[in-house]
Amino acid sequence: MVKEKIKNIASLAESLFKTLQEKSESLPIKDMIEMGVDLVGSQILDVAGFTNETELKIKRLSHFKGDLPQYKTSGSSGMDVRACIDKTIILEPGGRVLVPTGLAMKVSEAYEIQARPRSGLAIKKGLTLLNTPGTIDADYRGEIKIILINLGVEPVEVEDGERIAQLVVCPVVKANIVLVDELDDTERGEGGFGSTGSH
């Protein structure tokens, strides 16, 4: 399957080269480069296993009510997820709470789901996620719950059905762990915690 896709890329590249030769006198270099990236780039990413879409399975639990997560615009990276609670939660300054969503999810093993704060809640109410981004692993099948913390100076009400976080599906790269006796030297070395300066 991969070999076939590579052959298709080679064929596409050859066709692209001929097209660029024909248009070389009428098209600026910048436009020709962009054309090449658009035509070949998506094919290469497909062979590597990266696409801009993947299946996300969502299960509504028995206590779920309201709207499913959804992207608000075509360019949105995250989908809003809502609180699924029996009564309003009053979160005091500095307080934290685990808020259920009434949903369980399954994503491909090549991906994770990240729970991230909503900027509107952060700036207006000082409400954010304590563990952010929160990682929801591909093999987790329990209820999605969001850890909220009030970093503001006033109590905050969290109501049933309120959008409390956004979920972003992200690709995961697995590390091949290799034990070594030494690591290569770099200019930075062991410097950390502000060692590169403040400006």
C-alpha cells in the first residue's frame, strides 16, 4: 500500500515538473513553489500517516444531557465540551473541582485528546484547567472529566450545560527508548531554569 502511494507521488511529481516547465514564463517563482507544496505535500503526509481528519467515537453515558461537542467554525482547532451536572457548582477563589461531561470517547491509537482551557472563561472569570493540557489517552474508556480551578478573586458559578473546556485531537509520536552511557555535548549543556537569560 505504501509503495503504491510512493509511486503515485513520483508520478505526481513528474507531472508537476512538466506543468511548472510549461508555466515557468508566466508564473512567478513563489506561485510555482506554492503549487508544488499544495499538490505533493498532502500526498507525502498521507503516506506518513498524517491527515487533517480522524474518526472520534463518542458515547453518551446514562446521565448525559444537552449538546455534543462541536467545532464552532471550520477553522476551529478545538471542540467545546460542556458540564453535565445536577446542580450549579460554586467555585471559590483558589478552589478546584472535577466536572463530569457525561461522555466517553475513543480515538485512534495514533492520537490523543487534549483538554484545554477556554480563553473566554479565563479572561472573564479567571477559570482555567488545573492540568493543562490534560491528556486523554487513546485507550481510556471512562467518562471525560475536566479539572477546573478558579484563579480569580471572586467566586465563580459553573452551571449545567456550560461550555467549560475545549478538546483538541492531536497526533502522538511514540519514543523508541535507548539507554546510553553518555549524551552528546551541546553549547547549552546542563543550563536550564533561565540560563539563556531574561531578554
